[in-house]
Amino acid sequence: MIPKKSSSKRSKKKSLQTKLWKLVSQYIRTRDTYEKGDNRIGQCFTCGTIKDYRELDAGHFIPKTSKRFMYDERNIHAQCQKCNRFQSGNIHEYFVAMEKKYGRDIVNELLESKGQIHKFTDQNLEDLIQEYIDKLDNIS
């Protein structure tokens, strides 16, 4: 019989994943926007609408259910909430924008690898958290 993970280990991993995602989301939305007066504004990667930083999501090309690309910056871009939340990522336009930005080879690489299993250890997550804290310090 395989022992189950304790709930404290699961809750620690979940807590680390939540903290990391908040940092990645903030980084992506900051990376994909610029300062205009007292605000940060940016363009939706898929529809081109100009929005305030607070009205943008960090949307995935390959859904974040594919853990391998959950934090891959090539897979995440600023999107308006309409495209990301209400149009399920506006995937057709996302594909077009990805191909334009990265080329067909990178898009194919991402798509072909999306089924691969990847498990993050607590240490992986902690290292990524520190990496994104540092990136945010350098981008702001």
C-alpha cells in the first residue's frame, strides 16, 4: 500500500504554488505593460485592447492544467479579462500571436511537450519564488 501524503505536505505545496503564481502573474503583467503617468497600461496579447495593469490577467497559451508550462514565460502573456476569462483564452488569436512572436518551431515545441508530466518539488517552487521576487525587483 502506498502511503498518502500528509495534508500538511499538500498544504505547504499548495501554499508555495499560490505564492509563486501571484508573483509570476505580477511579473508577466508588469513585463507586458508600461508606465503612463501614474498608471501601468498594456495591450492584450490576443485582441490588442489597451487596458490598465489591474484589468489584465496573465493568460496561458497552453492551459495551466499542464503543469509543465504553468510558469513558462513563453506560455504566459498579458490578456484582457474578456479574452482570458470569458473567451477561454481566445485561443485562435493566441496561437496567431504566439506564432508571430516566437515562430512556428517554438509553438510546435510547446504544443508537442504539453502532455509531458512535470512535478515541482517544494525546493523547485521555493527557488522559483526567489527568482520572481528578484525579477520583480529588477523590472520595477
